[in-house]
Amino acid sequence: MWKIVVFVAVVAMGCSSTPDVPGAVFRYNEAAGITSLDPAFARVQSNIWAVNQLFDGLVYLDEHLQPQPRIAVDWDVSQDGKRYTFTIDTSIVFHPHAAFNQTSRNVRPSDVLFSLQRLADPRLAAPGSWIVRNIDTLFSDAPNRVTIVLHAPFAPFLSLLAMPYAMIVPEVVVKQLGDAFGRSPIGTGPFYMKRWIENEKLVLRKNVDYFLFDAHARRLPYLESVAIRFIPDKQSGFMEFLKGNLELLSGLDPSYKDEMLTPLGALNDRYTSVFQMSSVPYLNTEYLGFFIDKKSTHPLQNPLVRQAINYGFDRELMIQYLKNGVGTPATAGFVPPGLAGSLSLGDGYHYDPQKAADLLAEAGYPNGKGLPPIPLQTTAAYLDICEYIQSQLKPLGIIVQVDVSPPSTLRQAVATGKSLFFRGSWIADYADAENYLSLFYSKNHSPNGPNYTHFEDEQFDSWYEQARTTSDAELREALYQKMDSLAMTAAPVVPLFYDQVVRFYPKSIKGLEANPLNLLDLRRVRLEEETP
């Protein structure tokens, strides 16, 4: 590996930037592969990243997580918060397809109606169907207008429409292809699908008719194509990146974490002349969860024991030594900082072993006496963090037994309430604190909802229902804070840290911006030539 590192560094020395590379190709790896390019099935990140290059939605979220126009040029919301009327840019065209007589076809309001109605069709069994459950009626009463009427007001509705699930598909093509649409997608996005070789690569080509332009009236995208590799071994993918065969390394895998970063989270000196690193807060809360069962007499059903665990380990030290400083210790609430309505850092749990000991004694387990060993179920990727917590809780008399399970086994156990204490994470589906707080709403009990802990509280539910329907932003944020504070006091979860989006890429890459939702947006990305 060191020969590769030295080679790359030597090549990069003394180079200067020149104009964009003609015919530039952006290459990245998807170790998990891609299962579908149908927006209705854009559930996992590997699918979402590719779908985001091929399709557009009515709206998108900017860097401040605010809805902005895309296929919809503007919209109006009724005073009661239930009716949304969108003006559609019907000059936007879909990629060419045989159903359009091998040419393009303009977007129509009927395509918008079809895209959302399709999500609700039980025969499709789309994982994104939940985003349209609050829709009462859809209709178009003008050649460029679509109206959506909700059953009840829902303040984050525009954020839902910015999700990949709600991206617009052409009705005639989907009806012609049926289930095959996920293998032969047609959208309005900056790229179209050129070739998909199973378990090898996916190639996307520039959409020369894309409707967005830069500030200099230059049509986007700048790139000529995107090549997505499917290398299952992350260490092999890392080596391909070092050799210059990939333009992006996303995330921090334990196999190369210490190679790329210093203990304080900076890019290692050996790479600073070759690569650049970007890092922004990620709307992802990593946590441990307790299954709350009112019929059980297990000590974990006592909130004092759960609070003791929350106070019993040092989050700052954990981030420093196990994450190379990448991430923020979860000392606020469950809602990550940056979202309106989140608690301030320091308002939640912090390391206080004496407080933890006092809580154990109050619960009837002084120094852990009488407390049975507690099983903690996790996956191999988080074993180091769970073992760290295990070691920190042991001096308090809290004995944790770490059980490593395959991801699919853990997901099934958590969803069915068969894991008493488990490692989890919640990545925002949409940019609103309501999305996080939905994990504690009693009507969202798993397996039919995201409340995996089965936490219940009447006051929480009342505030939650009020916040969902109010159009008063200040009131909603105040209710979010009350809910988060209540949930933290009851302690159905142990917030660990708020994650960060970390990306590494060559210095020749320009315009690749990280964002809190960790979306890959290549519309404005370009490669610059480098000459000695």
C-alpha cells in the first residue's frame, strides 16, 4: 500500500489546475450494490444515490434543508395547511424512450398525479408508500397545475415530497415496462442510464437536455458520465481509490479509518497534497434502545436503571478514541443539532459516574448488587463501541454481555420486540424533528412503525399530535423540545453520538458538496485537468 501512496503523492506534486476535463467521468463504488433504480424503491443509500442522478422531484431541499423549486416552479399552501397547489414547469422533458417514439416528452401534470398515486397502490408494495398516506385527493385543473389535498395538516409535507420516493416518473413508460422499470429507468434527471452490468458496474450518461443552468448560463451537468462500480470488499474499494480509479471515498470504515485520519479527525499529512476531505453534520443519531414491556419485571423496565446507563459512560472519550473525533457526542436529545426544535448540547445526558451510582442505588441495585447481566445485541460494525460501553459500565456494577448478530438478524429481532437491549441508528427520512420523535409515538409501535422501543406516554402523544398539525413554526419547535426532553427523562434510548458525513476525493474534483442528508448530487460537480 505504501508504494501506491508514494506514487499518488509524487504524481500530484507540482500540479496546477487548468480548465475542465472534456468528457469527464466520475467514478465511485457501491459495495452493497444497487437493487433497483425505481424511485418508489429508493429505500437504501446505494439506490438513493443513483436514483438522485436519474430523476427529479417537485421540490428539493437546499443546504439549509429548506424546500426549493425543481419540477414545480412555485406553490401555494392554503391557510388551513391542507391544500397544496403546485405550478409545474411543463418545458422539462423526460429522457428519450421508445414509448415517446424514441424522442423526449414534456412532463405533464398527469405524470405527477400518477407518480404519487402509484406509491399508494398496494400491488406495488413500495416501501415509500407511507409518505402519501395523508393525501386525501389529487387533481389537476389546468395544463400546468397540480393540487394535493391532505386529510390533516402536516407541516413537514414539502420535505416528504423532496424524498426520492416522490420523484416524478413518466406514466406511459412505467405502464409499458411494469416491474422492469427499475432496471430501465426513465426520468428527467441530469443523467440517463446507459448500461447496467450485474455485479460489475452501472454507467450513466449526461442528459444534454437537462433543464438547469449555472450562473453563467452553462447547462448542467458538467460531467459527461458517471460510472458506479460494485466492489463488495471495502478494503479493495479503498485501494482502488488510492490508485486513482475512483473519484470518491464515502464514510469511515474501520479498515481504513486510521490510515486516512489523524486521532483528532484531520486528513493525514501523507494525503493532503492529493486528496481533500469534507465533513458536515449528518442527520443520523446513533443510539442504544431498550424494549419497554409493561408486563416484564426485568430491571431495564425501571427508568432509573436506564438513566444510570445513560450517565455511566464517557461519550466524548468514545468519539475521540473510537471515531477519530468524527461525530458529536450525543449530549442533547434524540433529535440531532441543526434541526429546528432540537435541544442544546449539554441539555441531555453526560458522563457522571456518581450520578449513575446514585440512580442504581435508588432503583434498589446499590453498586449493581442484584442486577442481572444485561444482553446487548449489536452488529460487528459497532462491536468496538459496545465493548467500550461495556467496559465503562462494569465498574458501576452494570454487567453488559455483548452479542454480535448479522444485520438482518438484528433488524428482525428489533422489529419484533425480541431484543431487550439493542444498537440502532436513525437517519432522517426527511428534514424535520418530527421524523425523529415519531420513534416514541405510541401509535407507531413496530413492526408497523418505527417505535422499536414501544415507549408510551400520553403527554408525549398529545404534544406529538398537536405539533404535526399546527402551522405555527415557533409553537411546533417548542413542542418538539418538550417531547425530546420528556423522552430523554424516560430514557427508552441511550443516545451515543450524532454522526457526520465524511467524504474524500481528489483535489481535481470541484463542486462536490456534502449535505446533512448525505445525498450525492453530481449536477454541479466537475473535474479539472492537472498538468505538471
